[in-house]
Amino acid sequence: MASTIKVNNIQNQCGANIANKCGTTITLGASGDTITLACGASQTGFGRTGTVDWDTTAKTASFTAVSGNGYFVNTTSGAVTMTLPASPSAGDIVSFKDYAGTFATNNLTIGRNSSNLDGNAGDKAIDTNHTSMSLVYVDGTQGWKSVEEGTGFIGEGFMVACGGTETTCGDYKIHTFTGPGTFTVSSLACSPANNVVDYLVVAGGGAGTARCNANTGGAGGAGGFRESSGAASGCYSASPLGACVSALPISVQGYPITVGGGGSGALNTIGSSGSNSVFSTITSTGGGRGGGSIPLGPDAGNGVPGGSGGGAGGGSPPGAPGGTGNTPPVSPPQGQNGGNTQTGNSPDHQSSGGGGAGGAGGNGSSIKGGDGGVGVTTSISGSPIAYAGGGGGTGLFPGREGGASPCGTGGAGLIGSPFTGNPGTTNRGGGGGAATGYNGSNNPATGGSGGSGIVIIRYKYQ
């Protein structure tokens, strides 16, 4: 005959509850107790507690998940598909973690196995490195729902900032400023190694000078170019000028950004130098304007110093010097010298090219105007782009123009209608090209304006 014990409360010898029934609620154990099933015993009807048992042998090939398990998935050698359990029940749970931080290169695909994923009848590719996620099956409408997800180590955070035009490249965020703004850092990373940023700061290029008579003005120098090495934000292909430059430490604050404008070309006279660009402790100096010509006054033919120096103007007597680049000096140099005009006894009407970040401006000669100094190329923005080339000088007649910077950011010198020097490229810091209105008769001429600068900031954000 079966025995029956009727009781609403069971206590231990100390008077603490072991089991208690109150109305329709049954409570097992008291605060601080641990309830353990005997070895080999199983339970039904309770559901899971939202946790999984982790399989510490990483999955390197496609597999079918089992409810209650968590998986480390290694996609180093190729993409992997994790197929969810067939015919799941409400409360089933599966978790996974990116084992090697390679989901962005080789994706993990979640195979839905005929159940919906977050209400959608489609598989899901996970393409963010270090992703971890827990999926719980709810019902036939929503199917599997993500209840917990993140990236990185538990408790790890990364720098959070805003400002400018924001883009991403893998695990790195890029802020591009083509005009004034503020780079605002609202929180820092847990690891001090991630509280630094790589940067590119390019100043505005100097303007070229124009003359309407039998003299020629010099070309504008490129804006100063300063860059870090890229080692802190994905080892992008930095220019040679950034090879030995460390990333910049950052704190929680707003950093005002100044983007220098290009110098303005003027009618029949000298133009203006470019303006500085500034980010934190990094200042790049505007490019020097091109020299005028001797009739404009003492030393008017000299190129003006700047980030890169302006080219010297042509005229009699010859021998005017180009402007000095890397002024004021920084290491590595932010730019190079402008070209000089030819020395000798005969008048020289060909002007000189402006300096570039990667090379000095070409000297004017009795044959042609000097070419613009070469700029440099960096892929800090995510693709290779050339910056800070010098403008080209000019002569009095067609065929004697100087070329633009070989990387195309400075303006070419110009002879003939419309008698305006070509401008430096906008947001590349190129120097403006020189111009002449002579061409056998005097015509109004305008020097090419310098290109505006740019500031780019890059860092690890996930």
C-alpha cells in the first residue's frame, strides 16, 4: 500500500526551509542554498536557466548545434556554417563565440534549419570579428531570437568618438574633416594601447602668381603634410613621411579641428599663402605663395616659405630663390623647398615650381617653367590617395609651361586664354599653378588658387 505524507513545509535541523508550498507556488531551498541533481539524474519541465555548457574544442568545419551547448568557432581557414537544431522547442538555447577574431574575413553562417531567425525565413551571415551571441527559440513566428550579443572580451570597451564624416575599415573607424569641426571623444578603451589615434593633417596650398607683362610669377607650394605611421590602426600604407611617427594619445574631451584654406590667386599680381590645419598638438603650415617678378619690388621674385615653399618668379635679373619648405621646422619635414629661377647673364622669363611634400619644386630655366614638387600617397582613408603636390611654374609662350606635381594635386602653369593658373586639388593641399598673360602681348592673368587641406583621424573602435 502506497504511503502519503501531507505537509506544507519541510525544514532542516536549523529551522531553515528545504521545501515550502504557499498557495500554488512551491519553493525549493532557501537564500544561499544550491540545489543539485544527483549524478545521472535528469530533469524535465523546468527549462534552462539561460546558460549553456561550453564545448572548448573549437569548431573549424560546418556542424549542427545542440540545444544547451555553446561553441567556439574558428574560421581562420575558411567559412563555417552552424546549423541550428531541427524541430526546436520553446526555451532551447545555443551560443557561439568567434574563436580567432576572423568572422570579418571568413564569415560564420547561422543555418536556420527551417526555423525563423528573428522572424525572418533566411540564414544569417555573421561578419563582425570577435562576435559572441546567444540564441533562444521562442515560437514558430519569431523562431530563434538573439538575447545576448557583443564583441571582444567580457567587459572590454573601445574608444567612442564622433565628428566629421565617419566611415569604417574593418575594426577601425575613420573621421574625415574637410572643413572646421570638433573631434569629440566621449569614452576611452579599457586598454591604454587603444587610446591612441593615427592622423593625417594637411594644410592649404599656396597660390600661384600671375603677370600680364614680359615677366612670370612663381607657382604655389603645397600645404604642410604630417602623418603618423598607421601602426596603431591597422597598419595601412602610410607615406614615407609617417614611417617613424607615433600615434597620438587621446583623452575624453573635444578636439577643435582647423582645416586650412588654399591661398587665393590674384589678378596680375602675387597671390596669398595657404592657411594652417590643426588637430591637437599637430599643426601643418600653409604652403608658401609663388614669387612675383622683379618689377613688383625688392625680393618680390622670391618664393615665400611655408609648409612647402613657393616657386620663384621669373624676370630680369634672374636668380631669385624659391621659398623654404618645412617652415617652421618639424621632424620628419612637412614639405620641401620651392624651385629657383635660372642664374646667368641673360634674362630668364620662366618661373619655378612650388615645393611638394615629397620633393622640391623644379627650377625655372631658359627653356620652360619648373615642374611642381611631387606629393606623397597614403591610404589612411581606406584607399590610396595623393596629397600635397606643388604647383607648376610657367613661361611667356606656349610650350614653356611647367607641369603640375606628378601625383596630380598641384595646379599646372598656364599660358594663353583664359590666362588663369590651374588650381591645386581641393582637400589635397596642392599648390596653385602660375600664369602669364603675355603670350606676345599683355593680357590680364590670374594665378591659380591653392587647394584646401584636410584632417583625417583613425583608431580601433571594435
